[in-house]
Amino acid sequence: MTFVKRKLFHLTKCFLGVSFFLSCSVNVSKNRTPSGVQQITPGLIMKHVEFLASDSLMGRNTPSPGLDTAAAYISRTFKDMGLMPVNGSYYQRFALCIKNLGDSSHFSIVRNGTPVSYNMKSDYVPFEISGDKEIEGEILFAGYGITAEEYHYDDYANINANGKIVLIFRHEPRENDSLADIFNGNESTIYSNLKEKVSNAKKHGAIGILVVTEPMNHHSIKPRGFPWPALSKTLPKDAGPVTFCQEGKDDIPVIHIGEEVIKCLLGSIDSLTSLQNRIDESLTSQSFLIPDAKVLLRTSVVSAEKYNTMNVVGLLEGSDPEIKNEIIVIGAHYDHVGFVKEHKSDTDYIYNGADDNASGTSGVLAVAQGFATLKTKPKRSVLFILFAGEEKGLYGSSWYVNHPLLPLEKTIAMLNLDMISRNSPDTLELIGAKQCSGLKNLITKENKPTGFILLSKKMSGGSDHWNFYQKNIPSIFFFSGLHKDYHQTSDNPDKINALKAARVAQLVFHTAWELSNDNQYFIPEYTKNKEE
């Protein structure tokens, strides 16, 4: 496809191990920032935060009555602003199912014709992404299970994993080396993510995965996997992982193994340590087929209760007949992690999630308020989305990008607000800025009125921008950083800096205004490009 480009705006994208160069034109337009930004105040932020993070919403778990109350509040706010529903509704509904362990799991290794059986919990634990399946096959040690072309690193080089069960380390090579010239030093990249490792193994034909914690970097290699309620005396039955109800048919068994299994396969933990050391030193594949060994594995994972939940959307339709079908998405997740069911009466047991992410949700509502009050509407359309299920695994945004209400090919950018109200009042992280350099440059220009010290970070997962980025949509995650109250009952409204959150929302407003009014097309062109 060819397009007329008026100016150059490029973003570099690393997508699942392949680096891309995205040429997009951005014109820092001569449109003066409208008065709508004046609507974005600390008082407005606090109004929304105090409701969303109140005890009455009980931590906004996905799913829960408290989350439904938050959704009703958000949709009512959108309606009162005059924002439009999409397809006749302010809700995008989807279903999630809670998974639990079944009663037919088993795991054994056959060495030289002799089977050795292992016990769940002490010797192995399935991960939450494990499939409900029985497999049998040879075992292939495959290092960290990573294929990263831009780093010239491939644990699957010169080996055939088709039909095999792979044994891999968690994390990445040299993960504790802050000066490492591969991956991202001691900051994790997407390649350390277990889902990415599973996806890569499946691409290479693996039928199952044994995961072990790397001994050079961790004191214990005890299997943890997922904390299944069936393996715990204290966890409630509904504390299992969630998934989309139709997913899982193609999932493969993925288990976390411990010391006894490693001794059977490799002879000793020292042998495992030696393998890790050789990989970390040479950064080359040390993969091999483990001789005279076969795995017999059944992971029994069943879907239990089904719950309905929803994203909440509000649309400001663009004013330009030629480009109003192009969309800027401004989003945040409005869910949190709920409350402690077994608690003492005199303790704080509700995870109110004021910063995470009542602050980001309030920021989106404030930006929407600013746009809604404009007499002159933006040329492009702006879609405001509050996502459910982020804390469970980015489910709301995953559902949206795979079931979009508006065409993804017309979605030119996604601005994500998550935890925007803590730490230093004058610093703000831009996750993805090192990949989306053109978008970063625009944000830097629009930052002059707000005056943040902007910290450009590499693209990573962990919030809803990631699912848009995986669909090749330029995305930036506005983030004020982690803190000691993260996922604690102490993340309360009195801890947030409403002035900082309002400034972040103002920066997002300025950026979105420019994106929605510049007369150019944000259509990417892809060519392979080494990451600098």
C-alpha cells in the first residue's frame, strides 16, 4: 500500500522478536490547544478517585459487583458528558471462566526403560497457561527457550523441537547484569515472559514444556507454578486463574519442575548450573536432546464458573468528513484485585487500588471531559476505553483488539494511562518511547506546558497498551512508577498526588489533540531494522 506522507514521523517497533521500522508522518500542528484542558483539574481527578477507590467497591475485582458498579459510574459519566455509545451501548461485554486443576494429572520420566513418578506440588506444579492434555515424548534441553533475531540469539538454533517436550530456564540470559549488551540488562524484555516462551516453543513444534528456575540467579528452584486452590489449604476455590471461556483447546502442558526432576534428567543441579553458565558466557545455543529419557505427562485443567464482565467505551466523533473514521484510543484499566476474604475484623482488607488504577481511570475520564466541552471538535474520532480484566492478564484489551468495535486498521495510536499519581511529582515514564520515537517526540513537544522530566523506556508488557502494540498500533504507556503500596491494601486515595495525575492527563490531552487534528495519515511501513 502506498500513501501520501506530508512529514516524517517514525516509530521503531519490536514485535515478538522481530524489529520493524514504522514510518509515520507527524506534523506538530499549528492548532492552538483548546480551552478544554482547563477542565482537567486535581479536584476532578480526586472526585473520580474517591469514588472508584472507595471501600464500597470492594477492590473492583474482575469479575465482581464492585467492578459492575464502577462500570455503571463510568458509563453514566460518559453519557453525561455527551459522548456517544458504540453500536448502541457504552459496554463491550465478554465472558471469563475460572480454571481449576482436575483430578487426573500425573507426571513421570522413563530413564533407560524405568519409569519414575513425581508428586504434584513438591516436584512439579502446572502453570495457569497449561493446557488440559496428555502427552508423551523425548526431552530437549532448549536453554532459555528464546528466539530473538535482533540480538542474534536463538536457543532453537540447529535443533529440531518438533514433537519434543522442551526443558527451559525462566527469565533471560545475564538478567542480573545491568551492563549487559543483550536484551535489556537487568530490565526484563518480552522474551522473559513465559507466554512468549510458550508461543516460541509451539512455533518450533514442541508439544509440552518443563520450566526450571535458573540456579545461578536464585537461591531456590522449588516449583511454584500457579498457586492453585486445589493445592492450598487457605486459598478459596474461586481463586483460580481466569481465561476467555472459548480458549484453551490448543494449549500445551506447561509445568514448573524442581530439584528431583532435574537430578533425574541431568544428574545434578551442578550440571544445570554449568549449562546456564555456558549460555550466559557464550550467548550461544547449548541445546541438546537428553539421551534415553521420555516424559509421560498429563495436566488436568478444567473450566469452572463462567462470569460476564465488560469494557466501558465512549466515543467523540471527529468533525472532518475525510478523516473522522480514523481513531485515537485513550485507555486505562478500571479493575483491581479485590479484597482478602479471610481477614480479622480490625484489619484493612480491601485493595482499593487508588493509584492502580483509579488514577489512570480518572485521568481518562478527565481527558474525556476536556474533549467533550470543546466547541470545535477534533478532526479525527477519539475513543475512550476503560478495560476490565487487566489485573487477570490484560483480558479486556485483548478482547477489544480481537473483537474491535471500530476498525483497528483505522486506529492510528493508543495512549494508555496506568498508575499516574505517585513518586516524584516531576518525573513520568513513557513505556514504549524507545520503540515509538516519533510519538515520543510529539509528547516531548507537548510536554512544555506540563514540564515533566520524561523518562523514555523500552516497550514492555504489563498493561493494556501491549495488546494494541502487538497489533502494530503505535502505543505509549504513561506511568509514574511502582511503589511500596503496589497491590497492597495501603494503596488508598490519601496516598495519591492528584496534581501530578492531573498534569499527566493534561499532557495526554495535549498529545491527543495534536494527533486528532493533524492532516496526515499514520499508516506504517515495515522493514526489518536492527535495534540500536
